[in-house]
Amino acid sequence: MPARDLPPGAVRRVGPWTVGNRGGEPFAVSSRCRHQLADLSKGTIDADGCLVCPWHQAKYDVTTGSMVAGPKGLLGYHGPTPGYTQLVRGYASLLKLRVRRAIRRGDDVVVE
């Protein structure tokens, strides 16, 4: 993927990976949310540099693959889910996103 196509805060799908630009540094993580398998390449990067799921706003640390917040909903519902959110965060701590190194090579970003 050309690096010029990955401005700060951008997220794109590259094969099975979600590749993004966090504070000027590229990253690559697996593309399926651990909550309900949403495509994380449709997500966003928040002010803390976390990848945010587009469906229920679960947040992931892109350096470790850990879910650090959320999810905030279930199926089509968006809002509080007491107990359920803790359950999801519990199994997500065991099923982290896979993390790969993304590097710039000339004008390209490559997943290793």
C-alpha cells in the first residue's frame, strides 16, 4: 500500500490485516473485532491512538492487540450492557488481535 494513501489517523484493509497510521507510525492488526467480528478496517483511530470498532466502539491497543475498552452494545443495540461487556472483555483478554509489524519501504507500507 502506498504510504501516501495512509495519512495520520487512516485505517485500511490489506488482505487479512487492518493497517493504519497511529501518530505517524504504521501498524497492522488482524481485521476482525473480538466482540462480533466487525471489520476493523472500517473503524477509526481515537485521540489515544486506539483502534475503535465501527459497530460497538470496542477499543484496541494496536501495539498489543488487547481490547482496552468496550464493547458498548450488542447486535444492533448501542448502549450499556452490564455484565455482558465484562464477559466480552474477559474472553478478549485471551483472544487478542494478532499484531504484525508494518513498515515503510520507500513509498509503500508493508506488513511483515
